[in-house]
Amino acid sequence: MRIMGLDVGSKTVGVAVSDALGWTAQGVETVKIDEENGEFGIERISELVQQYGVTEFVVGFPKNMNNTIGPRGEASQAYAKLLEDTFSMPVTLWDERLTTMAAERLLIEADVRRKNRKKVIDKMAAVMILQGFLDRKQL
């Protein structure tokens, strides 16, 4: 039983999966998407679901700092609904405010070059989203 964490952007989806015990999150990859043309990377997500034996999803839910839901939050809700309809698995929306900024800060501290940060930032954000969810479940 593994959980997949997703950081949904307008051009990419960062993917992370939990270990089999549900204690730690590991980054898997960044899937390219094209919202404008209705390409959401579901085929690749499906392959990863099969490969890792995923039974549940956690989707980052970017609320505004005043707790309202903006366009990116609505896009995450739509993506969560697409996952539910496609895979018939539980999907949890997880508050991800400041996750991408924290991931970038971590990569800067690790002295990762800007060009390389862009390649892994969404995957790292997905790890942080999933790890937050896993940590909360352990309480």
C-alpha cells in the first residue's frame, strides 16, 4: 500500500511515492502536462500507479494565504476529481501553502544551480507535500 503525492502545476506534475510502510516520501519524477490542450499526464501517472502499487493519492492544494481558493487551487481540485474518476481511489487535497518556496530554499541551500533546480523543484515539492501528509497520519 503506497501513497502517491502530486504537486500539480500548469506545465508539470511533480510525483512522489511513499515507502511500503507509509513512513517516508521519495521523489519519482516530473511529468509534463499541457492544461490548455487537455493533456494531464494521466497515462504516465497510471504507469507509475501500477509500477509502485499505489492505493491512494495526495494532491497539493495551493490555498491563498487568506485561506481562499484561487485559480491554481481550483485546478488542483479539478485534477483531484480527474484522479478519483480515473482510478477510483481515495484522493486527499493537502494544504501546500509555501511548499514550492520551501523546496526552492532547500535546493538553494544545497547549492543546486538554478537550471538544475527548475528540473527538480516540482518533484521536491511533491515529496514535501506527501511527507507532510505521512507525518500527520503518524500522529
